[in-house]
Amino acid sequence: MAKKILTVDDSASIRQMVGFTLKSAGYEVSEAPDGQAGFAQAQGARFDLVLTDQNMPGMDGLSLIRALRKLPSYGATPVLMLTTESSEQMKTMGRAAGATGWLVKPFDPQKLLDVVKRLIG
Amino acid sequence: MVQATIERTVSDEAVGTLRELLVFTLGDEQYAIDILKVQEIRGYESVTRIAGAPAFIKGVVNLRGSIVPIVDMRLKFALGEASYTPFTVVIILNVLERTVGIVVDGVSDVIQLAPDAIREAPEFGAAVDTAYIEGLSQVGDSMVIVMDIERLMSSAEMSLMEIERHAQSGQQQGGAVNG
Amino acid sequence: MSIDMSQFHQVFFDETDEHLANMESLLLELDLAAPDEESLNAIFRAAHSIKGGSATFGFSDLAELTHVLENLLDRVRKGTMALTSPMVDAFLHAKDVLGAMLAAHRGHGAAVVGDDVATVRSELEAFAAADDPARQTIPATPVAAAAAEKHTLFIEIDADSGADIPAIIADLGMQGALETVQDAAGDPVRPWVLRLDSPLDVTEASETLSFVLAPESFRITRDLGADESDGFGLFIGAPAAPDPDVAFEEDGFGLFTPLATASTPPEDDSFGLFEPLSTAEAVAAKTTPAAPAAAAHVERGVGGGENSIRVNIEKVDLLLNLVGELVITQSMLVQSGSVLDPVDHERLLNGINLLQRNSRELQEAVMSIRMTPVAFVFNRFPRVVRDMAQKLDKQVELKMVGENTELDKSFIEKLSDPLTHLVRNSLDHGIEAPEVRVAKGKPAQGQLTLRAFHQGGSIVIEVTDDGAGLNRERILAKARERGMAVTDTMSDDEVWGLIFEPGFSTAAAVTDVSGRGVGMDVVKRNILTLGGRVEIDSLPDYGTTIGIHLPLTLAIMDGMSVRIGQETYILPLSFILESLQPVAGDVKSVNGRGRVVNVRGEYLPIVTLAQMFHVPDAKRAPTEAILIIVESAGTRVALMVDDLIGQQQFVVKNLENNYHKVDGLSGATILGDGHVALILDVSTIVRSNQKAAQGLTALAVAEA
């Protein structure tokens, strides 16, 4: 059965690009335009991996990650932060929130696939 | 009830050479108009009168959801009896992005004319003002008056449009500003 | 795998357009004295998104400029830099350049000149340079290498842990260099996050904290070295992270080597350390479901975006055409069906009837897709007004009313130019300079209002200013100059109409702002081409209102159908107060001029619609007819009709599309049987009877 990935990003073009990349590699992809919608979708289905942007209106990425981690079903799910910078602060906050790792934007689609493969196969 | 849609035949030679025209009768005369301005032909029915309009504007009809005014050419040009029977013909025109209908005595044919077949019209007492006449042509036994229907329908005297679209005299119909 | 990114470009371009527009309107709305935090965040996010997207899709010019902009915006939203008007100007300027870059990438405009970019960059950077970064990074302890072993720990403390966290932080700070990465004071949901460089290792730090905090309310992790080469990284030991023994040393990757938490005493599994699976789950099990908390934290949902989708306009037009074809087809069926015996073919005919209804509903539904809020046209004006007012040294406040009013999409684009010209005119010639206004006793700041509303089968868009008004004398003089036939006795309306003549500009000095008088006649022609009309109202020193009336392609109204003679007419329900059949005693004739009816002591003029609309064979006696009491703009009259037919919803069709405006009618509708019924323009009918109404009622009262 195909692995399911949830992409959360307020940019439609990024969502499309990520979705296309992952689908081409055989994953099932769902999209959400912001943290709240992402959280709702995550609760509604069981995802094998969550990719989330940081800066989004309403519920931002870190808040989403924290919220997800408090759900029993997502305690162990890989969650990747899509971030525009790799600063100490980002890493600190990300780790504190419970992220599994991070990927810096702009990223090469191939790198995205490598990371995802590494995390969920 | 007469109802038909015009099929447009486009031949390669038609471009730039032959003109396709629809011929209709009005009183004793035969008029020909550019087929491209003709949307369809219908019968005369269910016209809703509009108060205050000139007598030759019979009113409006519902044409698949659009409100279309109907002009009786026979009344406008004072051509004999204007009767309304199941055989009365209305030509629906598309002129200047508007749809209007004209009541005529009958529709004959679609003809093709080469530009040189249309001779300049002398001043002769046709019902329609020569300003709207492009020329005359011989079709079989009869003489056909080639008319610029768009110019006629948009003229001030037809009272269909707010302003004279071709802006000949530069004068505007009243009402637009004072609304 | 190589993916063709260009397939996403269009979406990115549209997205960026929206971000830029959003940025601009938020910037214009900002109150510089007390800028709204959420607005600042939204502006920052817009720039941030543009940067991210343009970098991803390779538009480096956009990315670089946005990066500079974003840095400034970040400082402003964090409060480390004050926001000034010149800064807003610079931001708007940057937005313009970004817009130009975007247009060039779309293929719509010339490539942006390097000088323009450099100019705006230096503008922005000048602000940045003038303002020293306020944030101090915690200085690394000197001679770190030679000192006692230092650990860099990340400490997360839940805000509701009940303890005096600032005190705890102060204490920790004594141990070494402490940075508050996330300050959660007053925040009910987010935790404090601290970074501590000190000799304390994880165990020692957690022991220290355990004295004052419940173990489940804090988490400590350790960073054994940041790596610079990262495009990607995994927190070792984080939930679902792969086997920590496997080291990643690839370029662009970064990993944190294992934490020292392995040595944590097993029974103390209540710390939320980044341990594999089991601990994380245990921690999760202890905490209450976070959903409500998460929900409370969310400030506002995404505006509208989730309930709408983007559709190419061509698809909508195609859909409309197909529906049109469908309607024609079903008409043909109706036709064919009409010659059939209704009894033999009852089912077929019923089906055709149903089909007719369905296709009409479908047609209306599809047409409504094309209806777009007029806000799309209005939105450019805050910027236009601001720029122009600045240029003209005038103070103007722009108000916009009824932006949600909808009209056909095709009009949106065609309305933009005429409206811009009218606005420019108002600013240029209408609203006076502040000194002039004050001298007249008006407030220095002028008011410009854009208003949109539906009226019958039309949409009306008004541009109103409280300026000098049109100068009647000047207009007449100019008209005479140009040899036009004018008289002093012309009505105001006629005089105002003159300004639509080609080449007519009464501006004393033609400013470059509103042109050489080629404007108004083009405006009028444009509106007439759309099937609309322009109306002017003006009063000296009071102001001017110019109204653009455009036909609505779709409007649905509640109406009452009435019969007059053999004809059916429609009255908009909103005007109707009541209907009655009067008794003879209540109807009075006044001097043979007209009739009034007594309704509960009030005398109302009776308007004989049959007379007004020349309807033959209508009832003459009010006592045999029905009187419908209507009210418009405070005046009441009684409309006389033969009969009431019924009340229902009608789709308003306009007459102007193929015909022209008719006095007394506000449109037409198509009845269930396919016939056209005319909709009465109650407001003008009442108005034209107003004077008569006043005269009549006074007399009637006297006579009564």
C-alpha cells in the first residue's frame, strides 16, 4: 500500500510542486493550506509523514508540530519542517516542538525524495 | 410557425470575393443583407409591448433568456398592411453586439454576390433611405436592394440605441446623461 | 529525477500577485502610530512567501529583493524597528518593482531596469543601516575552548507549569550564558524555550529544574554541534528519526549526534527528551488531548481561501456556452412536444417541462459564477488616491462602500479605466487644496467615496467628492467658446452633460494628472458601449457625485406580478407596503385633476398605471381595481392595477443590452410561460408623482 504524506504550506505553487514530486515517486499526497487545516486532516486520516512549512497564517508550523505530537497516533510519525533558513533558532525551536528534522527551502526535488525515502521508505 | 436557423456556408472563394446575403421582401421590394448579421429566423409571437416606444417598435420578446426588441419594418417604412399571422417572419439580427428582431413580409433566399455585381443605386424612391443602401443587384428576374442593415438599425431614427454608433453627425440621442 | 518546474509557474505568478496586492492594501491601512500586530505579521508573511516561492522556482531577482524587504519587515513586526511613513513609501516602492519583475517573468512587461532595482534596494538598506540591530546575541563565554567543558542545552518549559518561570530563568542564567529563544510570558499555549551554554550537562540541568518544576512540564535536549552545511537535517532521537548510529556525512545534510540522554535513569522517563518512540508515546499518553488547546491558539481561519477554487475564465465561458446550447436544445424539444397530444404523451411532456425548469436553473447558476465583487476594481484605489493626493498636496480620505456588490466579470476589467479617470478628476478638480477648504469652512481633509449598490436590474457605482462642485458658469462659458449652442436657461443636468463633449476640459490649468480633457467623453462612450449610462449630480462647494449605471447580467428579486388590462407587470416587493380595494367613500377626486385615496386618515395620490403606460382595456374605477400602496424615499403613493397575480422570485433582465433604458421601467423578466413581463421602476414613478402628491394631499385635506 502506498505511503501517505501530508503537505502543509500556504503557497499553492509549493504544494503543487511538492505534491507532484512525491506522487511521481508513488506516494499518496494530501495537501493543506494552513496549520489548522493540516491538523484537521491529520486527525481525519493516518499519515506516514507530515511536511510542514513554518510561516503560515493562523496556526504556524511549530504550533502544528506541537499539536500533532500530542496526538497519540502521531507521537511517532516523522514530521519534517520546511524552513527557509537553517539557523540555531530554527533548530532549537523545531526540536523543542518535536520535529523529526528539517529541510531548507528552496530544495531540490531529488533531495526531498531522498529524505522522504530515508524516513518512510 | 416558421422557424429556422441559418446555416452559414463558408467557401474558400467567399473570402474576399463573393458575399453571402439573405434576401427578404418588404412590400413590393426585395432587400438583401449580410448573412453574417443574421442570427436566425423566427415567427412572430408573444411580444410584450413597451409603453412610450414608437409604434414601429412592437415590443420585446424572450429569445432563450435574452430580452430582444422587435421592430416592424413594414410599419417603420409605411409599407402596406402589417398583419401578424402564424406565417409572419421575424429576422433576428446581430448588429453592433446587440440582438434585435425585424418583422418583414417574407424571407426568400440566401444568395451569393460578387462585389462587382452590386451597382451603385441612383436616387430612386425606395422605402429605405439611400443612406442605408449599398447598391442594387440583379438576381434572376428581380432587382435586389443591398442594404447596410447594421447602419440602419443603429441609426437614430430606429430609436433602438442610445447614441448613433457610427457618430455621423456627432449629435447624441438625448436621455443618456439625464437618465 | 528532473521535474519541469515551469508547470507550477503560473500558479506561483498568480499567488505572488495576490501576495503583492495584499501587502499593498495592508501597508496602506496601517496606523503608523499603533500598527496592528497581525497586519505586520501578515505583511511579513506575504514577503516571506514570495521569497520562498521565487527561490524555489528560480526567480532570483524576486528572491533577492524580497529578501531585503523581508528582513526589514521582520524587524518592524518584532518591534525592534519603528515604522515610519517614508519606510512605508519604500515598501510600496519595493512592491511596485517586484510587481514589475513579476510581469516581466510572465511575459507581460519589459524587463526591470537594473537601476530601478538598485535604487529601491538602497532605499531599503538605508533604513536598515540607520537602525542598529537591537538584539544582542549572548556572547559565547570567552576562551570557550580552554574552559571547563561546556554544554549547550535547549530547555523547553511549559508556560502553565505554575512556577515563577522568570525567576527560574534568572537562576539558570547564573550558571552560564542563557538566551531566551522563545518568550512565552502571557502566552497560554506556547512553551518557553531557552538556550543555555553552561557547564551543566543534561542530567545536572534537569536535576536543577526538578526542584522547582514538575518533570513533565519541561524538556531538555542537547546540541553537540551545529553544522553549517545543512539543507537538511534530522534530530537524532527525535520521534521517528532513523537509527542514530548511522551517521550522515553527506553534503547538504546535517545531523545531531546522539544525545547524552541514553544515560538517563530509566525510571525517569517523564522528561520529554528526544528519545525514540517509547518515551515519546509515554509522554503523549500523559498529556491531555491537545486539540482544544491548539484550536484556542489559532487566531483566525484562513480567509475564504478554503471555500474557493481558481478556475480559468475560459472554462467558465465554455460552460456558459454549453449551457446556452442546452437551453436551445430543450427549446427545440418544447417545440416538438407542443404538437403532440398531451394525453398520449403525458410523461414525455412532463419530462420536457421539468427539463425546461432544470436548464433555466442551470443557466442562472452558471451565470452567477461570472459575478465578481466590485472590490476587485476598488482595491487599486487606496494606492491611487494616496499617490495622487501626495502629488497634488491635498489631503484626501477615501471611503469605499458596498465592495461586496457583485457584477459580471467582464465589466470589472472595463470599469477600471473609466473609474480611474473619474477618481482622478475628483482629486484634481473636485477636492480643493487644504487651505482653500479651510477658508471655505470645510475640514482640510477632503472626502472621496466610492459606492456600489444594486438598483433594479442595474449596478450603480458612484464616485462622490465633497469638493468644489461643477462650475456652471465656467462650463457654459467654455461651451460658448467652442461654439456650442447653449443658453443660460439650460437645466443643471443639461449643463453637466456638456462636460462629456469631446475636448471639453474646464480645468484652468491642465495638469498632467488628469489629462488634456480627452477624458470624460471617452468615459461616457466606454460606459455606453457596455450598455450603461452616466449620471451627474453637483452642488457648488458641496460636492459632485458621478454615477455609473451598468446593466446587471443577473439579478434576482422578490416581486409581485400584477395584471393591468391584458398585460402583466412586476412590482419589486421591497417597495410594497400593502394592497387594498378601496370603498367608494375613501376615494376622492380633486378638482378633476386626480384622485386620492384615504388610507387610515392619510391621503395618498392614486397613480393610474394604465394611463401611465397607455394600457387599453384596463379597469377605470378604483373601487373595482386594486390599489397597491408603495413607498419610496419617504413618499407614498397608491398604484392602481386590475388584479394581483402572485408573488415570487424573478430573474431581472435588463433592457439596455439590446434596447435602451425606458422611463418608468427598471428591467424585464421572463415568466414561467416564456413571456416577457416588464418590471416597474417604482422609485421614478413615485418621484414623478411626488410634486403632484404634495399638491394633491394638501388640497384633499382642505377639501375633506
